[in-house]
Amino acid sequence: MASLTVRQLDEALKKRLRLRAAKHGRSVEDEVRNILRSAAASADEFGAPAAPNETTRDAATREPAPRAAARRVLLIIGGGIAAYKSLDLIRRLRERGIAVRVVMTQAAQQFLTPLSAGALSGERVFTDLFDPASEFDVGHIRLAREADLIVVAPATANLMAKIAGGHAGDLASAVLLATGKKILLAPAMNPQMWSSKATRRNLAQLIADGVALVGPNAGEMAERNEAGIGRMAEPLEIVAAVEGLLTNTGGALAGLRVIITSGPTHEPIDPVRYIANRSSGKQGHAIAAAAASAGAEVTLIAGPVNVPDPVGVKMVKVETARDMLAAVEQALPADVGIFAAAVADWRTDHNSKEKIKKTGTGTPELTLVENPDILSIVAHLKTKRPRLVIGFAAETEKIIEHAKAKLARKGCDWILANDVSAESGVMGGDRNTVHLVSASGIESWPQQTKDEVAGELIKRIAAELKERAPKENSPKENSP
Ligand code: C5P
């Protein structure tokens, strides 16, 4: 359909459309297209009933969140055994409509040929800073500028040292020095090299310079009998980080303070046992990373998790719900509070100092008491309440119904409801299907990676605060 003309809409509907379009930063025409697309996606045919648990209004406000638009990535392949995964990375990026131009270092060519990388990227591969043909044709400055994002995978210890030191003696480092674009590194090296003082120093410098990181992961090394932190992130993890950065919200949250809780809490029973849950922290951490890359000052308060600390956030690591509450109170005031942690609802009434022993005469009795509800406490604060308080509702049934009840009970502004039934694979998985429930309706987002959900949420937060700003800044009616 090339164009769209809708006549004879009543004024009230036109006004609602205009407001909605402004909120999402779209033209009215685009907004109407979105509504129609969503209606088509949510029903077998136009006019079919909305999904169960949704009102007509809910269905009308349902819309897909945008995916990363077709963009251009410059992939710099460094010389490490993990380079073999970079071929798969090229395929995965292209599958998502992202164009990939490849630069290979001399060392990378010990592991891969430019021919294979070129066959997969569908473009010539660049290898030499002093190649007169490519300098005349494209040149390192154009390579540096014509990408939306530069990805270095694998980022070897040597390449990281060169970037941190501002070297420009070969094509890869010259491009990295000449670019003003965001750089994403996927480090890969032996654990000893990763933990060496020199690499730590370089890493600190790179983080201070605003470079983004994905991985490295812990696990087995290519060398026999070696394990530890240093494995390059898997291609799909790198793709998720790329999509997150390409949908980046720029400085949308610049100057704002954001508090985020993430992960499970552990409630001790005795010195060796505790009550826990299956939360991985992936969604909360992804939101923290997205908020930080949107320019917010982020405090991430996390229970025990196995995911890496996001770059550029203030980390506060806690164990129990009560520690988490104390850390949140300490971190206030903030503009936005996002409560993504799966806080244990109960703890034992007393934490045994000694390990509880099997006596052979029966099982010990555990009496549970309720933990403080951090989200509800913060949402009901008289002073220091963040302007926007967002909770999560992890449900296994009647998702929307429970989320609506939770919104009212907790007193927060938005609830992101998600299905965490075993079949959904959300707990610990990389994808999430969420419904944004607020006083003004329900939006059901399509299934996305947790990074995409995070990016979309940050955009919504920025739009909401922008929309509220005139009202919040206008003088109160009764003020003198
Ligand atoms: O009541 P329920 O645990 O389902 O509520 C989930 C929401 O409340 C999440 O946002 C979670 O982070 C928050 N929560 C909390 N403190 C608790 C329990 C839940 O902040 N003790």
C-alpha cells in the first residue's frame, strides 16, 4: 500500500491519534499504519475478536516494537582462534538485515581467509592500510565513517591494547582511531591474559572512553585443560548487543538518575542453605545497560547472578530482600525506578547460625515471614518517589489480569508483565514477550530479545518523561 487516506474521523479521535503519534515520535499516517498492522497481526482477519484477557481498547493500543532498522556494521576480525565464530556472526547479522563490511588484521588471516569472510558478507574484505587500490577506492577514513557501529570480534589482548593506546599502525587500529562511531568489543583471550594487570588497565581505559563490551564468557578454552573467563561471546549474544546498540536511544535519558533492581535474592536458612528462585538477571541487567547507553546515571542493585556487570553503571551487589531495600533507599532520589528483580516473597523467621543437622527424628520446621515489598514501598513514598516507578509481573497464567491487579496494588505507574511458565523459556532464556500495562491501556510487544525489550522500554520511558515534562514544570494552580 503506497499511501493511506482516512477521511471523516471525528475531532476527538483525530486528537487522540495526534497525541499518540507524538508520543511515539511518528507521523499520524505512520501511527495509523502501525495500528492497522497491529490489528492485522493480532487477529486472523480484520474484525476478528481480540485475544482473551484483552479489552477492545487493549487490542487497539497493541503494536509491535520496532526492530533494529537495516544498518551497516563494520566488523573487525582480530587474530584469535575465536575468529571462526566471526563467520557465523556475519551470517547472523545479515539474516537480520544488517549489512556487514569486514576488516581483517594480519593475524586474523592466520585463522580465516578474506575469501570466506567476503563470501559471507557479500562485500570485499579490507586487510591493508597501505593498499593503494583500497585507499583510493574506500580508504580507512571512509571505512571508519560509513558504519553505524564498529564491532571487534574477536577483540584480542593485542587489539585492545592498541585501541586503548591510540595506535594506528595497521588498518584495524587506524579505523578504530579514526572513527567517531560507537565501538563494541567481543574480547577473546586466554584467562591469564584477560586477568593480567595490563589488560585490566587497558579495559579500564576503554570503558572510560565509552567502548561497549559483550563478554567474555567463562568456560573451556581452545587450549587443552584450560578454563576460565576469556571465551568470546557467542554470535547470537554479540548480535543481541549489536541490535541493542543500533536501536540505541542516544542521550534520551541524559541527566536522569535511574535505579534498577535485578536478579533473584537469596534468603539464608542456615550458613549453607538458602531460598532462591530461577531469575538470571538478564532482563534487569539489559535494561541497566540500555539506560546507561541512553546517558542515564544508573545504579544497578543486583542479587546473586552469573551475568557480567553492565558497562557504565554503578553496581551494588546484595544477597537478601532486606539488603536490596536498604540499597534502593540509599540510592534514592531518582527520576526512574525499575524493579526487575525477582525478590523472594518470604524469608525464614530466623537464620540459623549453625548448619541445621539431620537428627533422624524428623524434618526441621521452617517458619516463613514476608519480605518487604520494595516496589510497593518505593511507589508509595511521599517524598523521594521517582517520577516513574516501573514493576515487573512474572506470571504463569492470566497474565494481563494479574498484572492489572498488581499495578493497582503496588501503586506503580507501569507493569511489564511476562509469561514465565516453564514452556515460555523466559526464566534464564534470551527472549521475552512482555505486555506494558499502565493506566492508559495495554501494549503487547512481540517476542524480542531481552536487549530489544530493554531498548524499547528505555525509548518509552524517555517519551513518557518528555510528555510529562510540561505538566510537571508548569506552576501549580494554588501556588502564589
Ligand atoms: O508481587 P510480585 O513478586 O509478583 O511483584 C513483582 C514486582 O514487584 C517486581 O517488579 C518485583 O521486582 C517487585 N517486588 C519487590 N519486592 C518484593 C516482591 C516483589 O520489589 N518483595
